[in-house]
Amino acid sequence: MFKSAKASSRDRYRVNKVLKRKQLDVNQLSLGMYIAELDCPWSESPFLFQGFILESQDDLEMVRECCNFVIVEVSEEEWLEIQPNKKTKQVKRTRYAEKQNIASELSDANRTYQAAKSHIKLLFSSVQLGQALSTEETHGVVSECVNKVMQNPNALLWLTRLKNTDDYTAEHSINVSLLAIALGRHMEMERWELENLGICALLHDIGKLNVADEILNKPSPLTAAEFSEMAKHTIYAKKLLMERSDIYPGAVDVAYNHHERLDGKGYPRGIDASKISLFTRIVTIVDAYDAMTSDRCYKKGLSSLDALRIINKHKGTQFDADAAQKFIAMIGLYPPGYLMEMKNGEVGIILSHDKGYQLRPKVIMVLDKNKDPQPENIINLSQNPEDSEGNKYQAKGVFRSGAFGIDVGDYINRGLKIKGMDYSMLSE
Ligand SMILES: [Fe+2]
């Protein structure tokens, strides 16, 4: 019986795969190649993310317009011919590495976020039912969040802006965890530290499960007695977490102390700065930011900028000065997922603010100067783009999702049109 050609070539060759980077002239590029680096800063290019596959003729032409050469990632295969009793003959073939495209990167981030949310909801309801706190799966969820924040912090931080008031406790816990991991990454912490920090942040408010809903969701100011019950969520959390021997011990410290202040005016104990750990200091800042920028049944959330101003004002007394400064720099004036109104009246959604160009982000324009929908297109403020009347685009203000009738979540769910390509974070 004859062997198939495929089987026989497999028998005759041994294949070694090696990932390599190669510099190519833009005229040598073809569709399907993975572009790892451009010869100019990404922030000055019309491309959204670092590293992408050339998927369309449009992308190819855009790369040719803005670069002379690029670095592509290739998977090189060395086919070594096996010839008994003879010297092995080497044949080289090159295949282009398959990487994730933008759509699946965003979908992945969303999948991680939704999985974390379902897990934390289950965890909270089992604690409310008096069941033992299961921590094994929690570690897995946080580890996946760390992976995604390390890959693409913009995509996950964008998701922290899409708040659903019905799921406040679960979303707040995940947002605090993601923001803490992102800040830890920004402060150049090691991966194992980010995982521990993520666990501490995720469980920081777990004691609220023992506080009555009428107090948690009261639409008017709390009485002194109600406030003192609310403040006890730190003590309840300490008790709940101390019952578990397999949980990272820092989680007890963070849950117990995240309302303490450097000046000793916090609760529940009013301890001084020397007793407040770095993880607690980080969680205190991101917890305050997420709480201030969230809508609650009793108050409308602040804008990101106003929340950052408050953190800046209280740095050194309430918040750790160094971590607060780093957090403000990380979030920036123009956070992705927020709306930007231009001086000409047009409105867009902020996509990314790249290092070195925080004040000149990329924006998807969605409303024209009369606040009517316009075909979505991306402008890169670092390139000083002009509107249809020849005036340079300039930022006038930044607003939360919901302003101008724009729900950023809706835009993402139904798919944005970028460079002629439809993508949806909820697709797949
Ligand atoms: Fe709290």
C-alpha cells in the first residue's frame, strides 16, 4: 500500500519551528503578515494597537503611506531531510506567525471581564448564604485578569467604564481589582505581586455582604448609627477572610484597613501611616476613584477628571502621595472609554492614550457639530487633524458615557466601524 504524499514528507523531514523578527521594506509586505513594529512611534500612526495582522488592502496601503520599513514576526520552519546514512539536508521555509487580531483581543478582554463578574457574583451569593468562601477559582480568575491587563491595559480599563448600576457590588469589586492590577503594572511590580494585589482588591469590600441592603443602598445620607454599621464592613471582612487559611494573608490586611487614612483620621481603628501597607494604599486610591465615578441610586457619579482632582487634593493626608501621582498619570486627562467634545462641537469616544501622547489621544468621531450621528472615523490628535472646514480639532471637554445621548456600551455591543472593519466586543 502507498503512503500519502503528506505522510511520506513527514517521514522524510524533521521540522524545527523558530519565531523570528525580520525587517522588511513596506513594498515587500503582503496580506496575512503580522506587523510587530513600525519605523515610527505607534502613537503617530493611524493604527489602534501595537502588533496587528495585515488583514485588508486598506491596512496595507496605510502602512505603506506612513512607513518605509517595518518589523514583521515570522515563524521560520527548518525542514531537515532525514536520509539514512547520508548527511541531513536543510531546507528553509518561512510561515507567518498567527497572532490575535484586534477584534478577538477586545472580545477576549470582554470575556475575561464577564467571567470574572459571574464568578464574583457566585462567590458573593455563597458567602451570603453562609457557605464557606471558595478561593481556588478566585485565584484562577485573578490570574486571567493579570494576563489580560499585561497584554492590553487599554482594552480592560475601557470595560471598567461600562458600569451597570444593577450589578454595582460585583462590578465595583472587579473594577477595583483591574485598576489595582493596572496601577501595580504601572508601578513595575512583579507578576506574582500583581496576582496577590488583584486578590486583595477583588475581596476588599467582601464585608459589605454582612451589611443590610437598606443601609448599603440608602438614597439619603446615613445616620450616625447607620454609618457606624456601614464602617463595620471592614471588621466583618477581616473575620470572613481570617476563617480561610488558604487565602493570601494580605487580603485580610487590605479588607480591614482600606478605609484608614495616612493622617490617622480613617476607620475602623484610626491607625497611622506607618501601619498601612502598600497594597492597602493602592486599593484605597482605586476604590475611591471607582466609587466616585460610579452612578449610585442616591448620587450621580463624578467625571474622571473631578475624581482625579479630589485624589490629588487629598494626596499625602488620605492617599499615598506617590501611588496617587502614578495613578493620576496612568488614567490621564483623557481616559479611554470616555467621550470627548471638540471645540467645533463634534463628539467622539476616546480610544487610547499612548505613552508620550497622553494629551493627544486617538478618538472615534461619532457625532457631527450639530450633535447628529456622523460616519465613525478615527482621528489621531497627535497628528493635528483638521475638520471639514480646515480647522484643527481641539479638545473642549471630557464626559462620561451617557452624555450627548451616547452610551459607549451600546457602541461597543453593536460594533464600531473602524477602518472599514466591523468589530464587536460581544461577537464570537
Ligand atoms: Fe470599603
